[in-house]
Amino acid sequence: MKKYTYLLLGLTIISAFYAVFPQVFLRYTAGKFFCRSDSQFHDDTSQIATPAGNIINPSGTVKYYRDNFDAYSQDSKTIDQFEDLSNLKLTSPLSELKLSNSSISGQNSLLLKLISNNLTPDQVIIKKELERPIDLSRWNYSGILSMWLNLQDRKGISGINLKIGDKDNNYREFSKISNLLTDIPNNYDTDDIYPDIELPNINEPPSIWTDFWLNNGWNYLFWQSDPTHYHDQGSLDTKNISWYEISLTPNKEISDQGILFDDFRISDGIQKEHNSLGDNWYPPDNDPQNGIFDLDSLGNGDFIAKLLNVRHTQYPTNGDHGRMVLKYGTPINFAMRARFKLTNFPKNKTERVNTWFRVAYDFDSSYDPGHDWFGTFISFEWNKFGLTMVIPIEKDNVQEWEPKRDNTIGSSVNFTPREDVLYEVHLTARGQKATASIYEVGNNCLLFKGQTDYEFQRPRHGEDSRYPFCLEVTGNVKAYIYDFEIKEL
């Protein structure tokens, strides 16, 4: 009996010690847990003092930078995530509205079931009365409204219209998004019939969505909210928008199909200088389709950045990626950490080809984005976490890696990411040497999952060309970025 009494007493003492000193207990018992009260990096850099605010060197490189994305709450607003069917009306009675769990954001999307033999060329109109008026006056003369649309058969839809209105039925109608009903191939950056849409910047050339079109699958739609791209009927009270209306124009090729609508929102823009993350993050190469990112609320005043991929079905590049680039340059020596969740994992091996999450540094954001960078990666195809460098041999077409793709031993470790799990990646670089670690996060403790290091042979970019950091997803994977921090060493 005494034996069990002593055992119980011992467990009580250990529990009490853990309650008071969890960091000490976890570090010296398991060796793989790290508990911290605030953002820090691994032991070899944590002694470096953290400034009270962000500091950028006169050269434009980061001295210290931290972003938890809370500062951008006014730069965008969600209008509807289509989580229920309340207050929705449909003009075509022989079609129907349902909810679908295939979504870009949230749990559901809106499913419009079209029955082709019951449709005429007239518009199919979906109207939503909002539960309470919303203030959109910030975007009276600039910004964009955006939405995701999933088509099963693009040939049956000629265009999409959008209206927003107030309680007195004054409304604003935006320029129609037309679907070019042609089978002419849409080849990137060629002089063809597909439009190049300009989005204004202040100190930069216009951002260009090259060769915009609608295709089967998910499409990113956007309507520009400046006076040249809309007209008002009556005196619209933009401080009290109480309804919106989405109109589809079918044509003679319409087929029985389900059309999905999701994540209707408004923001400052999707270009380099005007977007939902202020002007601190931007899509590379001034092309908004290279990086679509939104701001989602976690409640209690906390926000996360959501990084999405515009698929090559809608944007015909040689890649398949979504990227958000920090506007400041990479220090030669630095410690960086990023906290994130990944969702929408590919279901089988064949769908995981060329599917990655990457944190890159010295990222060339203009000449050849994606083909010139150093950094760490998670590969869904190979279930690896590691370090690599990519160099362009022939712009946009031929690239090389270090280490070679068939010789990654020593620069990567086995790692199988889990969906909807909070991770934190640490990356330290001193000159040519880099070390990357990955952890699971829980109760502000880090559970070590893997580490790798590598000394790059190819020189990094020189002092006269300090390229920025970049976060990237490819394939269908969506990334939610909770926190991003860099210290110059």
C-alpha cells in the first residue's frame, strides 16, 4: 500500500512542478517539447532582443518584422460566405438552390442546380436580402468585389452581372463579366482575344490580369469598384447596403449542371499597392492571379491571412501556384518563423504531384518568380520537409535545383503533414548555411517534428539585390497564415 502512496505522491509533485515550470519539465523530460510565452526562435537566436515594433534598414532589408495580420481588418469585408439559404430568392422556379460542402471558404458554398430544358435565354437571378445593412462606403471609388464560381460546363454561361442595393431599392450595377464562347486556345502572354485587365497602382505600373477567362472548375471573379466600372440607379446609400443580386446569362448551349458560388467579399484590391493585406504583401510580378490572399477573422479581434491558388485552368501559365510576397528585402543573416495551417489536401497520390507549401527567401519577385529562390518546403508528393534552391536556366521554362532533385539526402527529412493542424516552421540562415525546423503547435507549446540543414554552394543574391520573402502553395492546397516573424542576425 505504501508503494502506491509514494507513487501517487510522486505523481502529484511532478504534476505540480509541470504546472509551475512547464518549459523546464517538457524540455528536460521529453527533449522535443518547447513551451514559450511569446514568439521566439530556436535557442541559438532567442537571446537576440526583440524590438517593440517593426524596423526596416535604410537599404530596404528587414531588421525586424512581425505580422499577425490584425492590422488589416479595415482593408476588406466579407459580404457572404453562403453558409445558409436564408433570405435567398431565385427567379427561375424550375431550378433550385442548395448548399454544398465543396467550398473555397467556410463550410459551405451555394449550389445552383440548372435544368437546361426549363431555361430561356433570360437571366437567372439570385437575390439575397442581408440580415443587417453593411457599410461599403470605404470602397465608393476604388477597390474590388470578388467571388469564386465553379462551373461544370463553361459553354452554357455567357456572362455574370452583379448589383448591390440599399433599402430604397437604389442600386449599383457593375460591369458585366463576359464569358467568351470560343474554343480558341488561351495561351499565356500571346496576342489573342482574351482580355488583359488593368488594375491601378500609384507608384507602380498597373497590375495586369493577363488573359482573363472563365473555365470549368473554380474561377476567381472580380468587379472593379471605381466609377468607370459601374453605374448607379438612384442615389445609392453605400453606408447601408441591404441586398445584392447575382445574374447569370445562359445561352443555347446551356446544359444540366450545378454551379457553385462562394466567398463574396469586397477589398481594397488584388494588385501590388492595394490589397487586403495593406501594401506589405503583394502578388509577384504585378500579376494578381499569381497570388490571391484574403483576410479571415478568428474572432476576438484576431485575423489570419488565407493564401489561395488560382488554378491554371483559369490562368494558363506554366505553373500552378499562389504566392504572397513581403515587400522588404531579405537580410544576409536572419531567423524567420511562420505559423500556419494547411487544408484541402489532395485525396490520392496522383493528385499530389507538384503540390507544395514553401517558405522562400531571396525570392525573385519580378524577373522569374518561382524559378529563383532559396528556402524550405513541404512536399505532399514525396512527404518531405527540407531545404532547396531553385535557379532559372531559361526564363519561365528551364530551371535547376540545388541539391539535385535525385540527391536530396541530407537536405530533407521524412515528414507527412496533417490537415488542419497548426504548424510552425523555423528557418535560420547565416550566409550560405541554412537550418530549418518544423513543429506542431498546441497550447503555445511546440512539438518538434523534424529538422534539416544544408550549406548552399550557389552564391546568394548580393548586397545590391536583396530579394524578399515569399509564402507559396501549389495545387489545391489552401494555407492559413497566423503569424510571420523575421529577425536580422
